[in-house]
Amino acid sequence: MDKKFNHKRLEKLNNPKRLKSIPPNYIWNKINIGQCKTIVDIGAGTGLFSKAFSEIMGNGTVYALDISDAMVRWMQKNISNDNNGITPLIMSETKIPLEDELSDLVLMITLYHELNSPEILLAETLRILKKGGKICVIDWKKEKMSFGPSLEIRSSVDEISSQLEASGFCRIQTDTSLERFNMVWAEKNTDI
């Protein structure tokens, strides 16, 4: 079964209604990121959330990463020319093309269910996060719905939390208050 999003349905990813069901300001306030100069948005798609978080952060850099050449080209053409601090980059599913301890925040929004080896990508996010930096995973609730990815590829809050802990993250917190999505966030230990 192919778990990846079909880039030909790009307009669905770029629908501003997604910002209502996954509100960036709510997320920002909930995870309490504090001082933030660099965000890495993994699985950025069209950069809809990259752009929204860039606006919240103010001055800083957002690296909008995706494994799809088509998505990265779309972002380069449509959002990175706005001088808004967004840098679209291609990545592989298990390798992030950024230096160690670069980012204050890593976002994975509606990506987790697509990952074949989440533990490998989580190790990469740990590598690129600054000490005390945070990761925020937002993905579909593991509930039967008439839309979204199939139930069997969704992950529960407990599964995501366990994988974060096994990858070396600490202070794991969860929020299940969004209607269709779970939110799990954690920190890179300052002792690492």
C-alpha cells in the first residue's frame, strides 16, 4: 500500500481551511516554544503551514522540506520568492539535508502516518534540533472517519509518544482536543 500523498492533489494540501482544523496559533501557544529563530517543517507539501508559522515567528528561517520534487518546485515558485524567510529543500524520507543543532522547532503536520521508518526520521530530527529544541507531531486521530488516510496506517498518541521516547526525546506532552488530529510534542534533552 502506498502511504504517500499524491502530489497531483496539491490543491487539497494548499486549502486554507486546513489552517482552521489545525490552527497554527493554537499550536504555537500550546507547545510554548519561546524564543524561536529556526523552524524545520518536514513534509511541508505546498508550504501552507511553513508560511503560517513563518508569520507567527516573525524574523527567522523556515526550512520547508519535502521528498517530492514537484512540491519543492511548487514552493520555490509560489512561496519562497516572497522574501518571507522560507527555504524549500528536497529531502529523503530518512535524511534531512541540514546541519546538526540548527533548529529550535521541528514540525511534522499530517506526515507521520506516511512514514515507513519513523524511528529513523526521529533520530534525524533529534540531530538537527538545538538542545532544548522541540518537535511537534500532528497527525490524524486513530479513529474511523469518512476521509483522511486509512485507519491501519494511522498512529495513536501512545504509539507516537513511545517512538519519541525511544528516539531520545523527553518531556513528551499530548493534546487530543483538535477534532480530527492528535498533537504530540517533546524536547531534545539538554544533556545530549
